[in-house]
Amino acid sequence: MSLPDPPLLGGCQCGACRYEIAAAPLFGYVCHCLECRRHTSSAFSASILVRTDALKAMGPISVWVRENANGPPLEAHFCAACGVRLFHHSVPKGPLVRVKAGTLDDADWFSPAAEYFTKRRFAWVSPAGEAVQCVEADAAGADPMSVWRRLTA
Ligand SMILES: [Zn+2]
Ligand SMILES: [Zn+2]
């Protein structure tokens, strides 16, 4: 499905935190790893990559840094009132932020271009559409970005 026109709006469950994304998302994926299960308290995470300078968040946001065995630490941003994870980025902050797709006001357009850590996927969850299937974090020669471009054209 084609990308929505910016700005994309979203927020936490209680409404205290809101955010605005001023540029089109650059990528979308789901991840089945154990950390993603925990931080979403669900079966898997769904995320979009957006430019750091395009994201503006408002409200009582708390920050927690998680050490990461597979790379730099991750700084998680969540609502101090209701605890919903809104986005995270690596430390130090780079050019991209991972926003949790489930917090978008409208995510009907979202379809993942890749699925990561499929070795952890619950048996009752089917592979998503055209998403590149990655056993762990590596796409093993596949090109998820070209899938993203096709999905969002
Ligand atoms: Zn909240
Ligand atoms: Zn994950």
C-alpha cells in the first residue's frame, strides 16, 4: 500500500505522549526476537525507520537504555504515565529512529518488507505477505529495501 503523506501522527495509549513524523518512513519490518516480544509484551514488534530529524515527540517521555549483545546500546523512549514504548534509537543517536508502528494513529498502510528472527516466530504466526524472511538479523543476500519500495510504490 502506498505511503501516507507526512506528517504521520501517533502516540501512547493514555494520550499523554504524542509524536509527529514529518517525512515518509524509510523502511518497515517486524521482529520476532525475545527482546521485541518483551518490549511489546506481545508476539512480535512492528517498526518503521524514520529520520531522526523528522521525529518530534511531546509529552512525559521516559528513557531507558538497554545493553545490546548484537550492537550499540539502545535508548528506549516510552510514556512515563502509561509505559507504552514509542520509539528507540541506538546510542549515540544516529540518523535513524525506530518508531513502533502500533502507536501510529493510522497504520493501515503498514506492511513489513522484512521479518527478523523468524527462528523465534510463534508457530501460529504466518509469514507476512512479501516480507523477506530472515532467520536472525541478517537478510542473507536478499534485498528488503527493494521489497519496501515495491510495497510502498
Ligand atoms: Zn501514555
Ligand atoms: Zn527484535
